Amino acid sequence: MLSSKIYRSSDTQGLKRISFREFGDDGQIVEDGLLFEDESFSEEAVSTSQQNQTEQPSAQQTVAPADLGKQIEEAYLQGKEEGQQEIRLQFDSSLEMLAQGVEEVGRLRATLLQNSTQDMLRLVLSIARQVIHSEVSLNRELILTTIDKALRAAVRSDHYHIKVHPEDLALVTKNKPLFITSINGLEGISVEGDPQIARGGCLVESDLGAVDATIEGQLEEIRRTLLSTVEQG
């Protein structure tokens, strides 16, 4: 370690004055002087000062290559994980939307199938109604066949009350004896005209029940049969 010594003005004999330059705060070059014991001290001091300035570390620290590589790797892994997480979220969202779409298609298919079935039944019934009405208009005695089938399907009784369309009333009344003799144990039949019953159909009633042989009743039976067949298929 270097030591310093203070000299009075009267003790400066034999000392050599040297000059050096330094920069002031305002950027101007100023001169000053120092007194040293000999030239060797002066040179050593100057050399030491320059060495210290050279050995001072830089204000900006340099990152070691190993640390830099580690930082790059960590940044890469973090970015990769974030990217994979975003992809997973997008994939989950896509799966959810796909599942909702499949469910909606299923509901739509069921609705379309149900509507198609109902449309088909309405079409079939409409055709059947037209066929029946056409047959009734061409064959006025069709009502007699309808009554005979209804009486045989009814619960056994000794008396029946039959409702028919007013235009069929005269023909049915005329053929009452035939109905009575065709049914074993049948004692009597009464016939009534009812405008709510379409031509060609009838309603057979007794104390034990009734048989709906009206045109609308027959069409409803056809509808139920067709619907049951479609559902089973």
C-alpha cells in the first residue's frame, strides 16, 4: 500500500515538480501539479493508477454463454407449454361444439322422422277416406254390410239400437228382419237417423256396450294400425 507525506513549503527543496492533465467537470482541460519525493515514485504512481483504471470492471455485466443458453432453453420450454395449453383449450372447445352439433342433428332427425310419419299417415287416411266415400256413393247397399259386421262384433245382447245417416235410414229399416234372423238370440233392432254419422257408417249400441262402425271410426282404426306398424319397424 502506498503512503503519502505532506511537505511544508520550506521542505520542498530537492523535490521535483511534475504536471499532469485531467478533465474538469465542464469538459475543459486543466493543469495541476504534484510534488513527489523522486521520479521512481511518480512513475510507479502513474503506472498503478493506469493499471487500476484498466482493471476496473465494466459497468455493463456480460452474461456467460452457459447462463444465456439456459435462459433460451427456459424461454423455449415456457413458450412450448403455453402453446400446447392453448391448443388443448381450442381442441376441447371444438369437441364441445362438435358434440352439440351431433346432438342437434339427432333432435332434428327425430323431429323430421316424426313429422314425416305424421304426414304419411295423413296422406294415407286422406286417400282411404276418398276411396270409402267413393265406394259408398257407388254402392248404396254398402251400409248393410257394415251393419252386419258391427252386429257380429258387438257383445251378445237381445236388443240393439243402430244409428245411421238419414239417407241410409230407409234401406236399413227395410232390412231389419234380415239382421234379426241372422243373429241367434236377437229379439229386436231399433234404427235412428243421425246426420252426424257419415253415409255408409253406423253406430251399434246395446246395454253392454257400443261398436263404432262409422267412417271416421274406421279411419281412426286404420291410423292406429299404421302408426303401430311404423313404430315397431
